[in-house]
Amino acid sequence: MSSPKDETENAKLREKFTTPTNFKTRALFYNEADPCTDLENQLTEFVNSLFWVLESKRLERSREKLERVSLLLAPFEKKDFVGLDMDSRNNKKRCTGRMTKHLGDLCLQAGLLSESITYYHSAAETLKSVNDWLWLGAAFEGLCASSALVLYPNIQRNVSLHRNASLPEGSPKRTNSITPSVGTVRRDIINMLPPDEISKKYREAIIHYSKYQNAGIIETEASFKAARISVEQSHSLQAASFLQNVVFINLTLSEQEKIQRFETLSDLYVQIGFTRKAAFCQRLAATRHVSPQNPTPNWNKCYTLILQSFPGHKISLDPTEMCHDNQPSGWPALQIQLLQELVVAAKRMGHSALATRHMTFLLQTMWLHLSTSEQKEFAIQLQSLSSQCEGAPVPLVLDSGIVIPPANLSNVPVCLGFSLRNLQPHLQPRKIETFKQDIGPFLFTPIKFGTLERTNNKPQSKMDFLWVENDVCEVTLKLVNPLPLELKVSNMRLLTSGVVFESIPETVVLPSDTPTSLTLNGTPKESGELEILGYSTHTLGVKSNCRLRYMSNFLPSYSIEVIPILPTMEIKTSLPQSATFSSLQNFENVVTSASISLYNGESTECTITLTNNSHVPIEMIEVSIQSVLEASLQDQIFKWSQENLESQLPLMPNGTASLTLYLYSAANFLTSGFGPTELSSGVFGSSHGSSSIMSMSAGPSSLPSRLNSPVYSAMGSSFHGARRNELNSSFRSSNSGQSSMTTAGYRSPGALTLPQHATTAVVEGQLQLRYSGGAGFQAGYCRSCSIFITLEMLPCLQVTNWDVLPAETSSQFYLVLDIANMTSQEMELHYTPTKHMLIESHESCRIPVPVNRCPLSKLTKLYMDQNSITNNHLDLDKICSDHIANLVDLRWQLLSLNTKGKATLKGITLTPNMLDIVRMSPLNWEVSINGDFLKPQEEINCDAGDCLSVRIGISNSLEKPLQQLVLSVQFYQDHRNGTHNYKLETRVVIVGCAKKVLPILEPQSKAWHACSVLFLTPGQYKMDIKCCTPDHSTTNSSVVGASGHSWRYIPVVDVNVNI
């Protein structure tokens, strides 16, 4: 039910549309809100009424006698027939022909096609005889139209009629009666034109129309009809000729008629595929809609027609299709002008968003075809338009249903480079190495099936590095502003797909024509595959999504794997940082550094603090060191406790752990004694010379060297002097005294000297820490960072020369060292638990260090082994060298600096004669005088002329026999000035044999030798008892050496002969 208000409105509408009183028809009014139940019935009745009106007129005209019909005239023909005889024969024929043509028109309008064809054909024959060209052309046109309707009943009816939803379903439905087929009609209709004749007759009609100046409208309509029929016949060129004729017809039309004319031309040109001409006509129609002569300009129609002309101008609404492959399509100058007109039309429509979109499209697609001034001008226009309505990368839907795709401004600015950056080296994830399990035999085949295909299957856009969840990741862009003005680009973000990615906006101001690098940051929020599609910008008031697949010289996208979250760690050390790093080291993942200077032998501690500055606990930390040093030396310099560090795990967020790194300035404290050029020190120097025998200066005359003994000068035998008091105390070196006797091929002892060049060594290393935790640790990834450590090793204590001398007991020997203080400070040196001495800056001293001899238990393997001589000698040298290095403890202290350290003799070299003293003798001695066994360091006192009975026993402690041994007794006098007197024929008489040859001494067996001694003159004598072997006399030559061997009873026996 309708309300009273609605009824009042309906009454007003009826009153408004009330028909005049003289209007004999019945008017029907329908409100848009009414159900319109009888609308279809009324329309059917209306069409039926039209037919009967036409049929009544046709019947009325057909009953008239042709001799009495009046002359039908066109409006402009009245003046042509003034003064003519209308009763003449030609005029009667003209009247008859025109009326016959009129009857054909009525039949054609009523749908009686066969009757209309008959009338038109008859009229044409009659009018042709009297040269009535105007009506003859009309008769030809009617004949063509009737024939075309017969041949093409559905001409120009491409859109089927659908029932409107407003019509009720119960409305009566009418169906047409069954009509005969076209073929049947063709056989029944006489005088119907065939398809080829229709175009000819139309051409004749148009020619006849063209003879009359006032028949332009009729000629135009005939040309359109002929073109439509040619379109139906698929004769495109023929239709184009008819339409071209329309263009050349000069008519005086209103603006609306001109618009209609151009729109009709455009529609027909589109149907025959002439899109360029159709676009031209559409553009002309658009200009007529807003021309100054048009009293009612319509910018909406203008915009729609310009938009419809795009295909003919080769313009696509999608800018990605326009910019494809950078190949020009169409006519750029014309396209630029058309886009400008479209922007103006959109702006005059009041649609600012549309104007902004089209101006963005113009800049994006036509950028390469614009001059510099035009680029600047259009950029300023775009900025002005976007100030009214900001551009956004979303589609715009017009009222007509047309969708305007988004236009992204990727040319302003221009992107020259787009690259994904790896994480910083110390943050890069690394795969945790696992030991490979043995899963069976390895099968190898040289046949490679499809190797090239497999190699090339990896996409180029796939990154070969990884990103980590919740880590800030970077993409570097290289941008250029092509405009001659400063450009501000804001809200730049990365466009991604795949895993969730939080992009951080950036803003940059780009100067003109200057490449600028910009880094866009973002954080992946989950693990998986991440695809980088491009970036977004906001410039000139337009938001754009610049996708790489629509940009030249770039891959469509970049994909990268994002692994689960890993912890991060901050590292600090207790030492100052290094000023510079060595260029020879790979220090990309170095996060901090530490540097310190230590004297050789000094040690210190470096406390490393590890802080977990992430939200993930650290469950694993592994520490290792990298340097160019040998592994053994590296382990001496750098030490730490992995167990102590692991006991502090897991390291929770914001928690700290400490690692103590022990640094030791390991150095070679030994200097070669071959010459001044070889007296150098260094961490990497070797203490082994090229010769197996090291000669050196043994000291001043107060401490005789074994090199000065004439008996053993040929082989550098040890001197076993009796200056025990001098050996028991420390003493300074002096420049006084030289040995009166020298040995050929060896340096004589001289003044103690300092090394001529003692350089500072610098050791560099990287302490690497591999750590992991959380989901990343479960996935098998970790991070690695390094601490760059610079250790400067300063020269401190240097052993310039060394020698070994027999001690007072057979179980020890003296290691005599020449020690040089290489520092500028006074040094206190402790060389035994109870003895120490001070060494001035840059001075040296000589010290005797008592050392226990190397026991036979360490040498058993060598005595038992019968391998090569060289290997055994090297093993013997190493065993004795290590024995000395382990027992000698040299500790120094710089008093002014309160710096302490320890010097080692590791690597000390020993000659074969030194080895005889260092190692224990394989012989056990028993010496008795006058039946009493001699005690160590016991002196014998007797009077001149007394006869002493000497009995010597030796036993073999080895498990191998000793062959060709020579046991001898010899007396000499030591003048304590470096001279030994062995010519005692007038002072000492030996009763018996002084030497005894033992062919073989079995293991654990004992041999004896006895003789008597008579001293003729008083004095101090020394008795030297020794047992020697000639060359290659033993079963194991490595034990005694290649030049024979001798063992002495230590110490020598002192004999005091009184008066």
C-alpha cells in the first residue's frame, strides 16, 4: 500500500505530463517505482497500431488512380517546378514514378518486402525514363534496402533482447509466426537484387544524390546504409570507400549532429577493422562535445570518447603493456597529446584521482619520448594534481564499468641497481659441520646423464646466501633523479611475497642527475622462502609499486631462504683494541680486537666478556684460534678452558659469560753461535744449525773450555777441570783473557757479546667463537665471530752461547750459559732455586746451571734399536735436549716494571761430545786406592816415593755387549792458566800397564784392571781414568758415534804428593 504522500506525488506527475486536448492518441505514464504489470502488453499494442496505420495509408494510396496523383516534391524542389507544365507527358510520368516509389516506402515500412521491391523496381524504370535523378536515386536506395532485408534479415542486430528484471514473470510471451527461409523467399520474389548488385545500385544512388546540393543529408544516410551492408557482406574496402564519401560531403550541421556523424563513422570503422580512422573520428567527436560552439559542453562524453580511441592510437590502459620490451608502439607525439587531453577532460570532470592517474601514466609510458623541459613540466603538473587527490597503486572503476589499472611511477627516480646484501660476516649463518656416517660402499660411474641440464636448473634469482628470522636485512638500490630539480622520495619500502616481512620505510632527497645509493631495511618475521618483488615509492604525490618484472635490466624477482632465528652476542675484552689489522688476515667477521706487548717469556690473561643481547638463549659456544703459526707454537701462545666456558651455558637473554684467554710470549731464547750474522732471535727461528756439531766460545780463561784440551781437541772433548769453587758461584763475564790454545775449525773463547740484531716479533691471531641456540640451532645453523689479537713480542733474555762441563758428581753436569739482557731495564735472573743475579741493561753474563744427567731409562730404546745412525742420533739429541729444557728453569724479572717471565731452552742443540756428558754413562765404575774404594770428590794424599796400588773395575749396564774397549789411566798437572802438562816422565812412574784392551764386555758383566803408581816429585796431580772404543767398534754404532767414544770416571781424581 502506498502512503498518502506517494499518491500526492503521482498526481502531480500525471498533471505535469497531461496531453493536450487536441492530442488524439492515448498517453501511457509509468512511475519508476510502479510494478508496470501491463507494460509489455501496451508495447505490443503500440507496435500493432503502427503497422495498421501504415497499412491503411498504403491501401489508401494504392486505390488512387495513377493518372490523377499529385506530384510529390522534396522541400527544396518547389522552386524548381514553378512555371512548368504539370500536364506534360514527362511530368505525368514523374508523378507516377514518384508515387510508385512512395508506395514502395509504405510497403517497406509495413514489412511487405516483396511488394516494396516490385514498387521500387517499377518506380526506377519510370523515373529513369524522365531523368528524375533525385527520386531515381531514392528508388535505387529503396530497392537495395528491401533486397538487403531479404538477404540479411538480421543485419545490424548483434545484441539480443533480454527480458528486463522489472517485468513480471507472468507477462504474456509472444512468439513470431513461422516464416519461410531466405532461400524460399529468394525464389518467390521477382526483381530482387543479388548481393553484388546492391553495392552498385547504392553507388548509383549516391552519385544521383551528389548532383543536388541540398541532398547532402540524404547522400550521407545512403552512404552509411551502403557501408553497413558492405560490412555485412565483409567487403571492408568497399565499406571504407562509402565512409570516405561521407567525410567529403559538405554539410551545415549543428554540434550534436556533427558528434553523431563522427560517432557513426567511428562505429562503422571499428566494424571493418579500421581502428586508426575510428580513433580519429572518436577524437573529433570528443572535441565537438567541448567545443566553444557547443552550448552544452559535456566533459564526461569527451572523456569517454577519448578513452575509447585508445586502441586506435595503440595505447593500452595497462602501463605494463605499453612499456613492454621498451619497443615504441604507435605514434608517441600523438599519444602524448591525446593523454594530455585525457588529463584535462578528467580534471574538468572533477575527477582528480583520474587526472592524477592519467598524468602518472603519461610520465611512466612516454618518459623516453619527452624532452627535458616536458619532463619537468609534466612532473610539476603531476605534483599539482596529486595535491588535490593523492595517487595510489589501486585500480579505479568508472561509472561505465571501465577499470583503469594502476600506474606506477618507476621512471622517477630511475633505479640503476638492485642487489640483496648478505648479512654482516659475523652475523651470517653457517651450517654446523657434522661428521659423515659410513652408509656403505661408494659407487662411482664416469657416465654423467644430463649434467649440463642439472647444472643450469638453478634459477639465477636464487641467492646463494641466507637471511635469518628477526634479523635486519638489507637491499641496496642505486637511484638517479632524471628531473632537473631536487626530488624527495618518501616511504620507500620493499615489496615481498612468501614469508611475513616487515619493511622499514626510508626517505631520501635525490639531487639532479647524481647516482645515489640507498639501503632499504626489513625484518623477516618467520622462516621459509622469501621473494623480493621490488620496492614502493611516494614521490610527486604518487604512491607507486615498482616491480622488478616490469623494469628493464632486472630479474623478475629475487628469492632467498630465511632460516629460523639465531641468537646474537656482544663481545668485549679487557685489553685495549688494535690500531690496525694485518692485510694478510681475513678479518671480515672480526667484531673487536685486543693488543698487548709482552717480553719474551712473559704471560698474561685476557678476560673476554660474552653478552647475549638477543631474545634467544645461547646453547652452544665453540672456541678456536687461527694464525699462521705452527700448531705446537700456537698452542703455547694461546690457551683457554673450553670446559669452563661450557659450564656457563646456556647463556640466557641479557646474560653474560666470561672466557679467560692465557697469552704467553713464546720465543726461541737460543742464539746460534756460528758467527755474528747468525746471532739473531725470533719466534720462528730454528735452533738447529746445519752442522751436527755446534762450536761456540766457552768463556774466559778462568773457566777453561773443553775445546782447549789438547787431548780431545780433534773432536772437541770436554774439559774436566778442578775449579769447583769457580763453578759453584755466579760470575760476571769479562773481556780479559784468551785461550792460549785454539782448535782448528772452532772459535776460540773470547769476550761475551750481545746479538747484533734482536728484532721484535708480532704475532697475529683470530680467536673464533661459533655459537648458536634456539630454533636455528635445531635446524643446524650457527654464527661465527672473531676477536683479532695482536701480540707484540719484545726481546728480553737471550742465550747467546752454551756449553756443558762435568760436575763434581757423576750424576750431574754443569750447563754453562751466556745470558744477554736485551731490554733497557735491569734484570734479575733466577737460575736455581737458591741462586740469582742482576744483569744490567744490554749486558751479558755467564752462569753455570747444575743439571742432572739424562738417565739410561730414557735411552733404553735407542740402545735396543738398530736402525739407521742418523735417525738414532737425532732421537738421542732430541731426548737429551728435552731433558735439559725440562730441568733448567730460568726465571727473570724486570725490577723497574715489575714484569716477570720464564725462559726455556727448548730446542737446544748438543754436539756428540756434549751428549757424552749430558747422558749417564753405560759403565759403572769402581776405583780403589791401596785397597780402599774411592769416594766421590775424595782427594788422595801421599808422600813422594810412595807407591799407590790402583784397581779399576767397570761393569756393562746395557743389554748389549760392548766390544773392543780400551781402559786407560793417565796423569797430568793443571797449571790453572789454561795449560795442562801431560809430560810427566820424570815425575810419575806407572808400574804395570797403563792401558788394557777388553775384546768384549757382556751385559751385566764386570772387568778389572790394576796397576801401581810411583810419584817421584811432590806436587798436585790429576788422575784421568777413561774407557774408550775405536771407530765402529760396537754393535750399535749410534750409541758411540761414528768417530769412536770414550767414558770417563767423573770427577777426576786429585792426588796431592807431599815432600
